[in-house]
Amino acid sequence: MTTQPRATPPQPSRNVGLGLLLLGAAALVVTFFGLARDPERAFHAYLAAWAFVLSLALGSLAFVMITLAANATWPVAVRRLPEAAAVALPLLTLLFVPVLLGLRWLYPWADPDAYPEHIRAVLEHRRPFMNPTFFGVRSLVYLTGWSALAWSVRHYSIAMDRGADPERSARTLRRLSYAGLPLSALTTGFAAYDWFMSLSPEFTSTMFSAMWIGACLLAGVACTVILVGLAQRGDGPPIAGPSHASALGRLMFAFLIFFGYTAFFQFLLVWMANRPTEAEWYLERSHGPYRWIAWFLIVGEFALPFFALLSWRLKRNLSALVPVAVWCLAALYVHINWWITPSSREPGLSWLDPVALLGVFCVSAGFASLVQRGQQLVPVSDPRYQAALRYESR
């Protein structure tokens, strides 16, 4: 496989990007109208949608930095696609503003007077750390730091296409990844506590941060698989061959196991400790409509893709791997929604959930598509690009 693939995205991407932006904006307007009727449930639906799309962008950035830090060759062939997904992080920073505006409907620590005395005592103890001002500052640090990393990686990657010294740019990318990986891992873990675990004032888990990191890693690889599949549609030589698909499939399988392990281990720890304040978190998520969602997460989110990805043939067939990646992402959104929406005073399924998801996802995807337009679809100037095209595995 030595033929150079097309260097630029298809021209209709501008129309697609604008269409996604308009569709997403319309869905967000409908979501914000839902605030007038049920602000608490609407803010929870929005947070779940925002968190899911954030996992795609963060996971894509993590995939790029992991492969750069490992100095791996084969990911060079597909690297530009997750780079493009990660550039949505600045927009997601802006889309975090509604979360800040809805603090008192989302987080008990933002409005402690509405809760019983024993919960108020817990919230008062945490007030030096969990208060609106410090929460906002930390969130800004997380999001701007990730955005700076994503755009720096993209800048030095695209600089190769514009005539910069490719060897020097490649070294800079690796150094950025060496520094960025531990920092982004730590901040991602802290953000999980701030944004998601603090929705339930009495629930604590040392595994929750690791579980969120696993969710992001799975989302990033699954997103890359889908983007590679979309990029290979139409005319032109393929970007990735069966060996690249197999490598992506193996990574998706590994991160699925990691995410499933952390989710199970958190449940096991809560079950062994048998503390009412922690067990209640699972009880809220195992009754009513959430009961069937809990079973779906066991069977649909983990077991089905686990057995599908055991297949050697499936992993080498990108057309078969893409539906598995889509399924994993759909199930991951259900899981994130299952984390967040039961904390509302009106839990259960709501029409606001898919509308908010459509809004945040389409706006972010449209933004990333427009930013990518006119740039090289693959890093043809990377010194290891030709070697990446020749990658073979069994």
C-alpha cells in the first residue's frame, strides 16, 4: 500500500459542517426552552450530553498523545482524524457556560438549604473546596488546559504540511505528549469528581475518576474508528488498511475491558463496604426505568461488544468494525446519562435527553468539521507516514 491518499477532505464538508451547526443550534434552542418547564431536568440532560461529547474530544486527544509518546508508527496513518475531533475542546469550553448557570439546579453544594440537615452538614464540611467560585476556576483550568494541548498538537502536526522541519515538529509533538499525558490524566480525574460525583452529596468512590478516564479512552478510539470509516467513503485510495483497522479494534477491545473493569470494581467495593450512603447511589439507579438500563449496561454495553471484538476477522474489516464502534458510543452515552440524570429530583427518561445530545454533538461536530476543512486529511509530511502505510499485522 504505497499510494498516497487524497490530501484534503471532500468539498461538501463545508455544507455538512454548516448544516450540523444549524441543526445543533436549533436543538440547543429547544433544550433551553425546556428550562422554563423543568429547569432541573433540563440541566441534567444538558450535562449528560455535554459530558458525552467531551469524552469523545478528550479521548481523541488522549489517543493522539499516547501514540506520539509511544513513538508508534502505524497510528501516523490515521492521526489527523482524532486531532480534528480534539479541536472541539475550545467550543466545549464555551458550551460549559450553561452548566455554570445551572449550578443550583445541578449540584447540592450550590444550594445546600434545599436539603436535609444531615446532608447540609456534609456539604458545609466540603464548602472550602466545593463552592461556585472555586468550582468555576478549576473547570476553567481543566478546559483551557486541554484546549491548549489539543490546538498545540494540531499546530505542530499541520506545520509539517506547511514546510516546517518534519523531524523537529515530530520531536516537539512527542515532548508535548510526554508532558501533556500525566497532566491531562490528573485533571481528567479531578474533573470527574467535580462535575459528576459531586452530583450526589453522600456518594464517594476512589474508582470513579479511573472509570471516567476509561470512558474517555474508549470513546476516543471508537470515535477514531468511525472517522476513519467515514473518511474512506467515496473515491480515492484508502487511508487505512486491514492491519490498521485491526490495531484500532484491539485498542478498542482493551479500553472496553478497562472501562468494564473499573465499573465492576467500583460496584464491588460499594457492595463489600455495604455503607448505606454509597449503596443508595446504586439503588437509585436500579429501580424504575433505570433498572432496565442497568441490565443493558451489563449485557449491551460490555458483553455484546466484548464477544464481537474477540473476532479476528471482524477487527480487520473496517466496515464491520464501525458498527461496533457506533454501538459502543451509543451505550456509553446511556451509561453517562445513567450516572447523571438520577441525581435530578425528577429522575427518569425525558425527551430532553436526545434533544440536548443532538444539540451539543451536532454543534461540536460541525465546528470540528469546519476547522478541519482545507487541511490535509492525513499527515503526508510526517517522516514516518510512508512506513505507517506499510504497517502489517496478523
